[in-house]
Amino acid sequence: MPQKKELTGKVAIVTGGASGIGHAVARAVAKEGAKVTIADIDIKSAWKVVDECKKLGGEAIAVKTDVSSSRSVYRMVDDALRQFGTVDILVNVAGVRSAPSVREVSEEEWDRVIAINLKGTFLCCKAVVEHMIAKKYGRIVNFSSGQWFRPVGAAAYAASKGGIISLSKSLATEVAGYGVNVNVVVPGFTDTPMTRSVFPSDEVFQTIVDNPALLGSGIAPLTGRITRPEDIANFVMLLFKPAFDNVTGQTLHINGGSLMW
Ligand SMILES: NC(=O)c1ccc[n+]([C@@H]2O[C@H](COP(=O)([O-])OP(=O)(O)OC[C@H]3O[C@@H](n4cnc5c(N)ncnc54)[C@H](O)[C@@H]3O)[C@@H](O)[C@H]2O)c1
């Protein structure tokens, strides 16, 4: 008899599901039978991920969403609820990188990055959490970065990612008694379009893949292998297993040992 998929009957929203880590998470939840809404500002790529999810046997829709806009977020959650009836899982992966330091960053850039990364995570949590409380079940996974702890000069990015940890701990405390768990995943240097965009060419990036030690102490994975989006997705999936029901309010690092916490 075929084994029952682990997320059969569950409904998920993955923000930033059109690319990189969010793409891998969307595929992973769909493969395990969840119905998934891919909420991304890049709607063309999001629909391609919908096709992939369907090929994996899942049900999926894409909703064009700007997570920094409450109107856009509430409309996306309404669409997801209309399509699938409920929401059990929210994975807030959508984010943008930003390089300027405190002295260099403009007020506009600061506001943009905080609005997408931090406010976007807040808005998505707020838009689903009452539904989760009402059904006494919910799993929320938010995304930080090693830069919250060890900034490499990117002021707004590091601040937004530190804020996500504080926000997540606050929410975890508020909802722990209602069956809603809130955790933060902190990827290390991961092979995604966001990471590749930092390098001048794919050839230069490949030299790092071939020799990750070049990244230097604190960023280079001790395992000798760059983290892949699937490594992060596999870890996120653990948080949806009944065996991990007692994990909430945690900040969980996946980085090949580059940063030990
Ligand atoms: N790649 C890494 O090494 C790394 C390391 C630490 C943390 N992270 C975090 O992981 C998350 C995913 O990163 P990634 O590398 O997969 O990035 P990515 O650029 O490949 O994907 C980010 C996705 O977010 C979407 N997005 C951007 N702005 C949006 C908005 N306003 N509304 C909705 N969607 C929006 C993009 O369209 C894209 O699909 C980010 O939050 C990032 O900060 C990544």
C-alpha cells in the first residue's frame, strides 16, 4: 500500500516561493501532499513553481503579492482561504538583500528593506495567526540570516533579520498555548539567485562552490560544501512533523557549521 504523504490535508502559504529557498520549500511541502499558495511579487516565476508542484502531485496556486503591503497580503490570504479553505502552515521566505553600511545607506533604502523583510514577515504572520489560533493548530517559519548576529556591513539587511528573530519570539510567546509554533530558520551562505547576484559571474561563483574555504572564517561551511536550498527545505519540513510539536520560539541554523550557535 502506498505510504500516506506527511502533509496530506494540510494547507501552506510560502512567501518568496518563486525562487531560491522558497522555491525548494514550496516543492517540499507539495511533494508531501500539502496544498500550497505561492505568494511572490514575481508572479511569472511563481506560476512556473505551481506547475512543478502539480507535477509532484500537489495542488498549488500562485498569488502576486507584495509582502510589504498589508492590502496585498490580506488579499493573498483571502485568495488562499477561498481556494483551500484554511491555512495550517506559513513559511515567510520572501526577502531582499541590501549591501550599504549604516553610514552609506539612504533613508529610502532603509525603509524599503525593513518594509519587505521585517514588516512583510509581520504582516503575513498577522494575516494568518487568528485563523491558526481558532483551529488550535499552526506552524509558522520565519527567515533570518547569519548577518543578524555577525553583520558584514549591510545595515538595513542585518537590522531587518535581527528584527525577525525578536518578532518571532514575541509571537511564539503569545500563541504557544494555542497549538501555534513559531520558529526562525537561519540559512548560512546558500546557493540561490540572491547569493549568485553578489558575484560578478557564474564562473566566479563556481570557484567558491569548488573551494568554499575562500569565503573565510565565519562564512565558509566547515563541511566543505555550500548549503543548497534543498538542505534548508529538508530542515523546515522537520518542523511540520508531529514528533517536533514541542519546538517553538527557536532560532535554528543550517550552515555547514560556519556559525555555531
Ligand atoms: N541565500 C542565502 O545565502 C541566504 C542566507 C541567509 C538568509 N537568507 C534569506 O532567505 C530568504 C530567501 O533567500 P533566497 O536566497 O532564496 O532569495 P531569492 O532572491 O532567490 O528569493 C527571494 C524571493 O522573494 C521574492 N520577493 C522579493 N521581494 C518581495 C516582495 N516585496 N513581496 C513578495 N515577494 C518578494 C522574490 O521575488 C524571490 O522570489 C531571504 O529572506 C533571505 O534573506 C538567504
